[in-house]
Amino acid sequence: MKIIYKYAKLPKNKTLINRVNDASAILYEKLKDYDVNKNNDISDYNKRYFSNLTGNEISIFHSLQKYSYLLIWVLADVNIPLNKIVFMDYGGGHGVLALLAKAAGIGMVIHNDIYEVSCKDAQCIGNDLDLVANYYIPGDIDDVINFRNERDININVIANYDVIEHIYDIEDFLNKLKLLSDSCQSVFFASGANELNPRIKKKLRQQHIHFENNDREFKVGKKPTDETRSLIEVRKIIISELNLDLNLEEIDQLVELTRGMMVDKIKQAATNYVNTGNLPDKPSHPTNTCDPYTGNWFEHLMDPFHLKNILKKNGYDSEVIPGYYGVSEKLSYNVIKSFLNMMISSNKTIGLRISPFYSIRGFKK
């Protein structure tokens, strides 16, 4: 069974490709027979999330295409035996990438997520599938750095999918990666919030505007920390509760200009305005917005080449590469996706404009 994307450009290491493909096939068989809903210790949030990825054979195959692609690329330049590698699934959530890394025989696998419940759930799933990671670390990049320093290990391989577009301070995150290893390090971060794809950009900008202006009904399977009120209303309440003797027009102006800020910065901006008369700078992006209490961006649209350059400044050889379309249930869709994948492989510039996700690849010797 070949689980890799059809027509995708991959490193020329056939041994590695076969190793990851074999691991994907093993995990595929395990996931086919696994029902996450039978484990009462797993949260409704991750039951929903994990089921979306593994609910049927097509969705399992599609998910493993994506994660095998990440794992092949992030391991490509690492001249270390697999059983000696320390791999981290940063922001791993449900932990499928960590499961695949374990199935591939990577020596030490670390799962991390800022949401502690996801770490516990991922460990439950790992135990159920007999692919438990070595460590499950709740927290952000600073917590991972502390973990690494306490154990004096080099985390030399890091990957994730659909994580970087949610990290509040992405530059801080990228600048700190080098602190996780004193030796070589390979990183590979993929994101479906592809600013370079006009169709995706339009769709996500519309989502930003919707979240800014509309309340959302809380549904079973959502994180309890997810904000359900309109983000404009949340910022208005934060500013109003400061009791700074602002009129409605001033409050509305501050609400608009603090889009994309967390609560402490919102309060600081409002207080500074009262004390100095200086308004905060206009947000650099027309629609990007985040939850003021968690800092979670709502599909943060970013220039991937800017992210690439941050890695480059930190000593990484870096590049932006396009992602590919996975298998679908409908034959007609698969024909179209195969054609798009061929186009993506034939021209990187065009590929990034039509690909479903982009990836930032970095390697530091």
C-alpha cells in the first residue's frame, strides 16, 4: 500500500520514504479497527477531532498522506539513525503525527500541546494503539525549553501541521527553536492557512470577519476555553471594564485598533491612550484576529517567506514548499486532485498558489 501523495515531490531517500510508508500502513491498520469513542477517559473535544481524521478508511488514508509527507521531509536531512533521533510533535493535539513517528521506529518521541487535556488524550490514544510516546508535555515553547534543559537532551527533529497559524507570537516561537538542540536540528511546519492561495485567502478572510462580528453557539466537542462571543464584543467589554472615562466613539476606535491583541496588550493600549492621547497602530493585516484571552489566532494568514526568513536569520537553511491534495471518496475529485498535484510539482511558484497548504522547512547543522 502506497500512502504518499500522488505526484508529490519528495526527497531522494527511497529507504526513508519506504520506512515512513510502511509505518503509515501499520498505523492505517490500527486506526481502521480503533474507535476513540469507546475510551471514556478521552475528552469530547478530541473524540470529535480524532474522529474527523479517522472516521472511515478514506479519512484515515488522507490523514496519513499528510503526516507521512511531513515526516519524510523533516527526516530527510538528518544524518542520525532513526533510533537515536529525538522527535517532537509540537502542538500535536490528537497526536497522530506522534503515533506515526513511533510506528516508524524513531528513538524518542515527544508529544506537546498547550492544551493539557490534549496531552492526556493523546497519551490515552497512544496506549490504546500500543504506540505511546516517550513524553507528553503540556505548555508552550518556553515549557518545552525548560523540559529540554532539565533532561539535557537535544530535540533535533520538530514538525507539526496546522499549528503555526494559531501560535500567538510566531516570531518568538521561531526564534526560540534553536534553544532546543545543541546539535543539528530539522524543522518542518505545514499550514492550511495558505495566504498565497487566493481561494483559501478569500475564505479565511470571510471567516475572520464572521468571528469578529458574530457570536457562536457552543457545541459539544469544542474546547471549553473557546470564545463564543463576537471578538469585537469581547474587546469592547475588556476596554469598558477599565473604567477609563472613554466615550463610545473612543471605545469603538480602540476596539478596532486592538484587533489581534491579547487582553494585557489591549488594556495597556487603552490606558496608554488615556495617559498620552496616542492610539495604537493600525493592525498590519486587514482581517487577521485572535481570541484576546488565549491568544489563539483564527487561521492566521501570514507570508510564508517572512517565516522562512526568520528561520534563516537564526542559522537555518530554509525554504517554502507547497503541499498536495490527498485522496477523496469521489473518483472525479481524485482526477482533479491528481492534475493539481502534477501542476504543483512542476512549478513551485504556481504550486504555492494552488496548493491546499504550504510548508516551512528548516535545517541547522
